[in-house]
Amino acid sequence: MSAVAEPAVKSAGVRCEGVAFEAGGRRILENVSLVIEPGQRVVFTGPNGGGKTTLMRLLLGLLEPSAGRIVFHDASGEVPRPAIGYLPQRTSLPADAPVSAVDVVLLALLHGRPFARSREAEAAARTALHRAGLADEHIGRPVGRLSGGQRQRVLLARALAGEPAMLVLDEPDTALDTLGLKRLRQLLDEERGASRTLLTVTHHVESLGLADARYRIDGTVEKVEKVDGDEP
């Protein structure tokens, strides 16, 4: 039996129906309704504090809506929340973490079960790290000995590992270095070619290539009719 599970859903879309979120007595999001189809590449923009990261965390299941519901779907209809690869806005790997880059990705692939480690799983982790642009000499190095940009590439590899049905990237252009950002653009093109659903939060729309749809988040969500590639 394979130690690296095949994703149950190859590509998934999501539908938000009147979603709201409240924290500390303050409404952060109100009446969010949108539909993203499987395989779409969607960009989210908006001011700091407008709720972009909150919406991404709701999609990931890290937060629960105060009202409304979030439904995932594929070509066959509604599905349970699929595997979602997540690149956070800033590195969440502490500088003194004792684990290596390959260990970080392996733990994600094996769902925190280190004893399920296998050659197949390690090869998949190394492939993800190579795709994210981490050099061979850094793959076995403790993450505490990597630069901030290199640690963010490890997190990018973790998001890519296992071919999730959806990728959520929260302002990757602010945390990755120049080479990492160039590689990210290539990766997004590759993932789009594989029909992966791509959701990206960014302040710099033009930095990450073309999108199928764009939404502006500032307490609620508004679809921006003009997307990348449109004529001015």
C-alpha cells in the first residue's frame, strides 16, 4: 500500500453562500457570496485588514463562519473539503526548528505520521522541494539554517506536495525572494496546466500572471470585472 495517498479529488471549486465572520464583537466579513469553478485561477485583492486572510482561513477550515456556508464541488457535484495546499503570508517555520526541509514536507505528505516514512514519500517530498526551487544542498539542512526566502520555499513545497485539489497562496509575492517569485510564476502556470484550482491573495496583481477572475475584499467581496490580460 502506498504511503503517499492519492488525492480523492483532483481539482475542486468552492461556493460561498452568504458567509460572515465575526471576532471580538467585530464583523470582519459580511454576506460573502461567490462561486469559483474547478481549475480556475482567481486573484483576491483589497486593503490590509479587509478580510482577505480571514476568507482564506475560512476556506481552509481553520475558522468557522459566523453565518452562511462554504461548499466545495467538482464536476460530479458537492464534495467534502478536499486536500488544499496552503502557503501562508509569512514563514511559519521558527528559526530554531530542529527539522530539515525534507522533514517539513514529509510530515505534510504523511499527515503527521513520521513512522509511515518511505522511499516513495521521501522522493515525493524532494520533488516538491526541487519544484519550489530549493537547491539540493539545502534539502537536508535544518530549516533554522536556511534564509527566510529559503524557508518560504520549503512552505511552498509543502503546499505543492501530494498534488492537492486546490492551492491557496496568501501574498506570496511579499515573502518570497526574487528568484523564488520567478519560480512561483512558473509553478502557477504548471499547476494551471494540471487543472489545479489556484486562489492567490496579492497586492500586486501583475506580478503573478493571468487570472480567470478577480475579487476585491473589504469587509465583503466584490467581483472585479476587468481581469489580467484585458485591454485597458
